[in-house]
Amino acid sequence: MLQDLFTPSVQHALDLAGIFVFAISGALLAVRKNFDVFGIAVLAEVTALGGGLFRDLVIGAVPPAAFTDLGYFLTPLVAAALVFFLHPQVERIQTGVNVFDAAGLGLFGVTGTTKAYEYGLGLTASAALGLATAVGGGVLRDMIANEVPSLVRWDRDLYAVPAMVGACMAALFIQYDMLNVLTSAIAVVTTFAIRLLALRFHWRAPRAWNRRSTAVEIDE
Amino acid sequence: MLQDLFTPSVQHALDLAGIFVFAISGALLAVRKNFDVFGIAVLAEVTALGGGLFRDLVIGAVPPAAFTDLGYFLTPLVAAALVFFLHPQVERIQTGVNVFDAAGLGLFGVTGTTKAYEYGLGLTASAALGLATAVGGGVLRDMIANEVPSLVRWDRDLYAVPAMVGACMAALFIQYDMLNVLTSAIAVVTTFAIRLLALRFHWRAPRAWNRRSTAVEIDE
Amino acid sequence: MLQDLFTPSVQHALDLAGIFVFAISGALLAVRKNFDVFGIAVLAEVTALGGGLFRDLVIGAVPPAAFTDLGYFLTPLVAAALVFFLHPQVERIQTGVNVFDAAGLGLFGVTGTTKAYEYGLGLTASAALGLATAVGGGVLRDMIANEVPSLVRWDRDLYAVPAMVGACMAALFIQYDMLNVLTSAIAVVTTFAIRLLALRFHWRAPRAWNRRSTAVEIDE
């Protein structure tokens, strides 16, 4: 059942990169919310590890990587320390949160889908769990910060769609036996690019209230 | 340890029905909260699958049914699409949320208790986990929607009591070896009826603040 | 890997004591938030069992103790009933929440670290999970009560530090093979004392915004 989709070190480096960028996004939100230094560390840890922790509990990979790999635990603390000392001026913070979050979204969607498939889930379920891995940390971050998660707000630019595209690309690459470092990178960069374009041009999803012709997007 | 309390297809149909009605309640709340189409889908999925996911993680049934049965994943999307296109006028929404929620409450309380017992929990723990299965999705729904969960609000009509009655009825039926489709249906309908009566006549639970004679309800 | 760090009955008594005091803190917050009697019971259960449930899911101890030991389930109900009938006047409530919470913080940090280590986690991960066990219930409590968790608020007195000190003491005692009832009690009382001192003298952690010299605390 297990496949060597990546060499362990590449998988590990991708995981750490995703953890780092999500932790930055969590720490920056904590700064914006005026949390103290421990709040910054907590929100960095939760944002970085929450999605993967959920994935590992669901697939039965216990204890989760977050608690067996010291690097997973320490990386968010490094990110929190960086933000604590070097965070940009207040006006730049929201942009920083968004760009780092977009990178984490791509990385986690692809590695989450891959790991779920390695543990025997079907392709659709793997993509769904990859999506949950990607957005889970951010939802937990917003819930702890006592905000309505960006994920579900109509006045926020597209967030679920880019992660969905990346996770589905990874699932398709798996199905056609084409998943490797290059195709994974393509899926990650596609997610990142779509999210940044959505931010740049304020692409938004429709609300039920004002029924629009674009409403068919729900079917995908 | 495992008992054939239901035929698999009946159990499955009951599960899908509970998932569907909870998803409707989540999607309707998302509409009321003005979420976008993805927010509607997310809240439908979380409300429908959250309680069962929690139950499956607790009893060690991993990967949870939510990720192994494609129908469990797709049903909330169907419910979200229905709400997206056909949701009633704004005034009717709260009633819709409440009625569908009452049906899900009954279905999940009974199936949750049954599944917990099948996995070897004691009768009291099974009833408690059945209750958690029934109310868990709604609590998650309200937490993501950034509201105080209906479950704990004093100004909301009785919610925990009907689910508790249904879960305890299921546990008693199990104890006396009387659990079958008919008795399960009785427990579900009892929950549903008590919840609707509570809504109709605004039955409420006492608060500690104003100590009342009805305060003994805590002992049950 | 498993060690008999405590006799089972001592471990059990410590667990029940921690559960009881956390349940009191949850029930008191529910009274302050004006929840009904079921909201009081729910918040008592969640605050008392949430951290341990998270710990058990992470280390794969399923079904979690919360669902196999009837005492774990009933103790919060007793606490909720006590608070329901005997809760002090409104002015005293916040103090009560804080003192009981401090006791639970110490007990759960130490028992959480110990149990995580017994299940094979490394010392650092054990201390981290002990910390999560200690603060997890309170974070869930605040999230359900729709408040920003005390844990991350800059205007609240030190909360994470005392639990961190206690969990690290327990980890060090384990490393040097010195963990017993006496040293455990020392770790618990140290946590409790630091937390009460922090409350008394309003010790607070710095925010990133106003960079202060104390900012190096993040490194520990």
C-alpha cells in the first residue's frame, strides 16, 4: 500500500517548508490580534500543525508526526520568534499573512493528499483530506483568534478553490502514476498562483442570497 | 463484540438520512450568516460529519466512515447545492434550521449510541458518546460560525434533553436486548417530538443565576 | 517502555482531582456567561476532559479514559451540580475560576507529560503534550464560550509559563529517573504557585508590538 512517492528527505523538507510558512501566517495574525508572545507561539503551532494533526488522527497515524518529529514542533517556534522580533510594520502584515498562507495552502494540499493516499484512502477521500489538511490549520487559527474563518467568508477572496485544484491535481497525478517531485511542484505552484491571482483581482465566490449564474461552481 | 443490530443497509440509510438533514441545517445557517458557496459547503460538511467523526476518533474506528464512504462525503454537498439553489425566503430559514436539526439530533443520538456500544464502550459511555455524536456537529457548526453554540444558551429551547432521552432509550433497548428497527425508530421519533415540542412551547432549562425549583434537572 | 510511575490508584486520584477542579472552572465560566444548566454541564465536561481527550487521541489511547472510566464522566457532573446550587456571589466568580484553573493546570501538566512518556513519546514531545493537556480544556472552554482564549491574550496574567514549568519539571524528573509522588507534587505545586503569583502581581508576557527586553522569553 505504501509507495515511495518521494524520497523521505524531500517529503520531510516539503513538510517543514509548509509548516514554516503556515506558522508565519499564524504568528502574524497573532500580532495583528495583539496577542502576547505565548499567544504568538500558540497560534504559530496551531496554524502550522493543526491541519496535519487532523489528517494524522483521521488516517490513524498516531502519534502524529507533529509529536514524533522534533523539527515539526520547533519550526513554528522559530517562525514565531522571527515574527516576534522582525515583523514588518503594521500596514504590511495582512499582505504577509496572505502570501505565506497561499504557499502553505499549496504545500499542505499536495502533501496531505499524498499521505492520505499512502495510508489507503481512496482518491476522492485523499483529495478531500488533502484539502482539509491545507485549510484546517487556518480554520483553527481563525477560531482561536475568535474570528469567522476566512475560508467561509463571502467578502474574502477565493481560498478553498486553489487548495481544491492543487489537491485534485495531486490525486490525478497519483491516479495516472505521474506523481513525482516535478508534478508535485506544479500542483503546489498552481495553488499558490491561483490564490495570489484571487487576492490580486479579488476573485470571490457567490453567495446563495444573490443567486448568480456562477452558482454552478458548487457542483465541482 | 460486534452485533448485527441493524442490517448494514438500514444502518447506512439511517446514517445518510441523518447526514443529509444535519447538512441542510448547516447550509441554512451558512446562508443566514451570509457565507459564500464554499462556506455553505464547509458548514454543511462539518455539521453533518463532525459528530460522527468525533465518535469514530474516540472509538478508534479509523479512518472514520466520513472518509471511507463516498456517500457520506457527497451527501452534504448535495444538501449544500439544494440550499444554495432552493433555500426558502429569509424569514423561514430559522424554522428550517430547527426542524432539520431536530431530525438529525434524533438519528445521530441513536446511531451514535449503537455504534459506540458495538465498539465495546459501556452503556453509559455509549449514551454519552451518542449524545456527543448528536450535538457535536451543531456545536462545531456554531463555533465556526463564530456564535455561542445553541446547545449552551439559556435563551434557546431545550436541545440537549431530547438527544439525551433518545440516546438513553437506545442504551436501555440495548441493555434489554430490544434494539431493532422499530425501537430505534421510536427513540428517534421521541427525540424529534420532544425537540419540536420544546421549540413550539419554548421549553427552556434553568440558569444557575435565578435558582428555580426546576433546577433538579441537572441530576438526571 | 511502560513504567509504573505511580500506583494506579494514585494516578487515578490525581486525574480525578484535576478533572474536578477544571470542571469547577468551566462551570463557573458558564454561570458567568449566563448559560443554562446543560450549558454548565457541557462546559464542565469539556473543560475537564478536553485536554486529556486530545492527549489520548494523539498518543492513540483509544477509547480515551474519558469514555472508559465512568468516574471521569461523572466527576464533572458533580462539579456542575455543586456550582449550579452553591455558586458564590457574582463578584467572587472570576477569582474562583482562576484559582481552580491554576490547580488543574498543575495537575494536568504533570499527569499529561507522564502519560505521554508512558506511551512512548520523547521527552520534549511529552512535555509539549503535557502542556497541551493542561491548557487544552481551557482553550476549548473559551472557544465554546465564544471568547478569545485567556491563553493567548496579552492582557491576561501569565498562564502558559506556569504549565510549561510544571511539564518541563516532570520531563526532567523522568529523565533523571526521579519521578515519584513527592516530585510530582512539587511540580504541581510549583505550577500552581507561579500561576497564583502571576495572578496576584499581574505578571504578563510582552507583545511583539512593543518590543521589550523581556522578549527573549520566546526562546525557552
